[in-house]
Amino acid sequence: MQITTPDKAEIASINGVALNTVDETLSADDLRQRACSELLRQAASAEGLLSDRDMPTTDGVLSEEASTAIEALLEQSLAIPEPSEEACRRHHAANQAVYSTGERVNVRHILFAVTQGVDVVALRNRAETTLLDVRCHDGSNVEDGFSKAARTLSNCPSGAEGGSLGWLTTADCAPEFAKELFGHAEVGVLPRLVHSRFGLHVVEVLAREPGQEQSFDSVRGAVAMALRQKTYVTALRQYLSLLAGEAAIVGVDLDASDSPLVQ
């Protein structure tokens, strides 16, 4: 993989194909996502699955033909074996909370929204500082400190209510947010920022109501699907790494974090 820094115009590219325009500011994650999409689009074209007439768009959105070609490319390139019965049972036994129904959490949060053109580094610093601040209060002051911070800093309408989101189930949350809230025993201010498609969250779990555990037989299909998805994600990351190793990449570091394309 040949990686070079972009010129002063800050144009990133994959094999000479621009990923952004001069007047466009993208977050590192958005840039990586465009890079991964373009790597796959070019690979589909090289395999004869996509016409050479298909051109990348200036906004990074793939054409319908490109999306279809990439699906075909991944289907023929990624080997996804069926999980064994033993593997499914082990996964279920180790993640019973995940396969419970009816779990609820009483939550409040402070949202630092990631929007177009926002300074992500500065935003993260503010979020980290806020997290440290609300965690450093003693038990009698955490509530007041959290509520005040939510009212003054949160980019969510819940800020007017001290950040309260009330009682939530998994169905009420974005998957990446639910992953951090459910299936855990933690109560209180979480010691880490929670990342979601909306931004960075300082989260406090006020109370939990446990769910009802489901038998393996009743969730066998969901367990197998979860293991297939994990295998798919691993295979896709390896394939993207292979494509990146053969590409001329300018202005984007695909090794900096997991690609949003496969999260």
C-alpha cells in the first residue's frame, strides 16, 4: 500500500480517483468510508462486474449499478462458512444477556453531535473533559452536575430535561448505542464515551431492569446470524486490507481505525 500525504488542496484519492473536493471538509471516518467504497468499486470494475463507464460521484454516493456490482464482488470473494452447532451454543452461553428479552435501562446522556465541518478533535476533548467532570463529583453532587452539563452542553433536545431519555429498550436505540447499554451490569456514569452515528455521548445509567433469558433453541437462528455477521465483518476487513495493499492511496489512513463501512 502506497500512502502519500495530500497536496495543499487537501484532495484525498484512491488510485488517482478523488474522494473529496477542494471546498469539502470530511471527518476522518467519512473519508475512510469513501475510500473503502471506492476500493470496492474499482475492484468490481477490475473483475468485469461493473462497466468502465460507471464513474464515482462527487458526493461519494455509489450508483445503483456500482452497489449491485460490489454485492456480487463480495459474494464471490468472501468465504463465509456456516457456524457449527457447538460454536453457536458457546456463543449463546457466553452472551445470554444479549439474547434476553424485556431488559430496560433508565438513562440520561449528554450528546456532543458530530456535524458537517465540526472539529472532531476539539469535540472529543470537550466530551472527555465533561465525562471527567461529571465522574469526579461525589455521589451527592453527580446528579446536579450531570443535569447542569446536559442543559448547557448537550446537542440533544433531552438536554432541557437534564439529559433524561427515560426507560429504554434495545428497540429504542441505534444498534451501536444499545450495544454499550444492554447486557451489562454497570450503573452510574459510564467510564467511557459512547460512540454512535449521532456523535459522542456521556451516559449515565440510573437503573436497570433485567430481561428474561431465552433458551438456545428459541434463539438458534439469531445466534447463527450473529456469528455469520462476525465472520463476514472479519473477512471484509481482510479483503479491504488486501485491496488497500495494492492501491495508491493519498490523504487517507485506512489503518487508523476500523472502517465505518463494516461496523
